Amino acid sequence: SRQLTLASRPNGAPNEKNFKLKTVELPALKDGEVLLRTIYLSLDPYMRGRMSDAKSYADPVNIGDVMVGATVCQVEESKNDKFNEGEWVLAYTGWQDYAITDGEGLMQLGKEPANPSYALGIMGMPGFTAYMGLLDIGQPKEGETVVVAAATGPVGATVGQIAKIKGCKVVGVAGGSEKCAHAVEKLGFDACIDHKADDFAEQLEKACDKGIDVYYENVGGKVFDAVLPLLNTAARVPLCGLVSQYNATSLPEGPDRLGMLMGQLLTKRIKMQGFIIFDDYGDRYDEFAQDMQKWLQDEKIQYREHMVEGIENTVDAFNDMICGKNFGKTVVKINNP
Ligand code: NDP
């Protein structure tokens, strides 16, 4: 079995040298155990935090350990009554070909799920994050303007589409004209602005002619700088992620904007709230799953995957996702079903 382990802690963007591809012998299965064969591995921005030993809400991966991550696997062999050979499960077995578990924490996906990899995206953690952050913290109301960046990624695309279902005006922010066209034409956003454009801030202001009521924060950096002056009184800012700074090795350039931020929060009574999906909403997954299943069935939500093949391409695929070279939810196909 092949495993990608963390060999050293990255400084800035991770590179191949920070990981080691190991081949290991699998021990024989004991009673109660299940051998899982990884079919799909999810790549998500939070993994950058696990590579680093800076203090965070979760422990870092230890040097020499397999990188963590959600996977969709097939049961290859089972000595556990609850699992049968060939069945699909959602697991958390990380960047490796095979894993042996006692079955604890696995979510069963059945014998022939229609779209098994969806459990890593639209029906899984990113979809759930979009749903709870937008609806519980963002509290969007009909006719309000919602802005979301990383607009074609699994979180952003879902936020924008749910906001449309709730009757909002939705303005996306994405990198490049192809992604922006996708957000408007396929996802039904009212507008989508390319953050790489020189006049990005002016374009955003024009598109948000009534200001911004909900800014779903995925990226931080210059997108937030452009959003802040456009926030309306009583705006809500679900603080979901800050992907523009995950590889940062120093503070951003330019003047200190903290005083201005606090002044805006005060005078406009803006509510900004961070959240960590499973810690804060772990008990509300069913509520999300019910709504999302229905929206997918009714084709009210579109979902796009960025599928990469082969464990050896995982590090590149991870870096591509952090800097926006993905187009949709990044999934690595580790083995054929
Ligand atoms: P994506 O697949 O959307 O990938 C990240 C995207 O961020 C890139 O594709 C890129 O899109 C955009 N991006 C990168 N750098 C910049 C930049 N400097 N300025 C603007 N945009 C940038 O990721 P996800 O949908 O999986 O995750 C989105 C966010 O949600 C992340 O911040 C993640 O950490 C967070 N998250 C938080 C959770 C929580 O519990 N709080 C749970 C899950 C996710 P583009 O090319 O369009 O710029």
C-alpha cells in the first residue's frame, strides 16, 4: 500500500520535499476490522493548517504520519459484521491507498451509490459548511445582496446557489473570466467579478449597487479590502476561511487596517462570526442533507468536480487548489472502483 506522509513542515507553499511517498506492507485483518481501499481523496484548504505546527483548532499532523483527509472507500475485506465487501463508505483515512479500521466513524454509502464522490463535496463537509455558514450566521433575506468569493469552489458555489434559492441577489468573486462566466451562466449568480482585474474594487462596487448585506468570507486579503467599505448597516459576515493567507510567511504589506475594520463594525453594527463546521454544527448534518438532496434532485443546485488521477499527483493538486488552478471541488482518484 502507498502512503503520502508528512516529511517536514512547509514554509509558504508546500512542495514535494515536504512529503514522502512510502510503500508499506499491510498486516492481516483482525476480528472486527475492515480493510478499506481508497477510491476518492478529498483535498481541502484546511489541510494546509494541519501541515503546520502553529496553534489552531485541531492538532497538526506529526512528522512521519500519513496526511489526513476525508476519503470515499470501498470495503476490500471485512471481519466486521456491519460491513460487507464491495460496499462504499465515507471515511477519514487520509492520503493513502488502503487503510485498516475498526469501523468506528465510517458513514455507509451503500452498495451502488449514484455519485460516491459527492460525499466529499456537495453532500459532505464543504456543502454542509456553505449551508450552515450562510443560513445560520448569514441569515440572508429575500432581496438582500450576498457576496461570496472562491465562487466556483465547493463552498462558494453552494453558498451562492442557496442564496439564490432564498431570493437574494448574488455577486460572486472568482479568479478569471472562465470561472466568472460559469458562476453566472451555470450557477445562476447575478454577476461575478474577476479579482485579478485591475479595477476589481470598482467593478464590485458597481455590481453591488445597493451595498452588501451578507459577505460570506472564504478568502480574506484584497477581496475583503474591497468588500469592507460596501457593507451595509447590520450586514452579516460569516467568517468561513481566509485561503489567501494560508501560505503566508509574513504579515500583508500596506497600512494597518485593524482600526478601520473595528470602526466599520461599530458604526455599521456589522456582525462577523467565525465557525468551524463540525465543532459548531456537527449535530445538524441531517437537516442539511435533507434540503441538499432535494435541491440536487430538483436540479436547483449544480455541482462541479475537479478530478485529478493518481496519488503521486496529490501534492500538485493541493497546491493548485490553494492558488486557484482548480475549477470545482478538488478530488483525487486514488484507485479505480
Ligand atoms: P476552493 O476549492 O474554492 O479553493 C480555494 C479557492 O480560493 C481557489 O480555487 C481560488 O479560487 C480562491 N483563492 C485562492 N487564493 C485567493 C486569493 N488570494 N484571493 C481570492 N481568492 C483566492 O475551496 P473550498 O470551497 O473547499 O473552501 C473555501 C473556503 O472555505 C476556504 O477558505 C476553506 O478554508 C473554508 N472552509 C472552512 C470551513 C469551516 O469549517 N470554517 C470548512 C470548509 C471550508 P479563484 O480562482 O476563484 O480565486
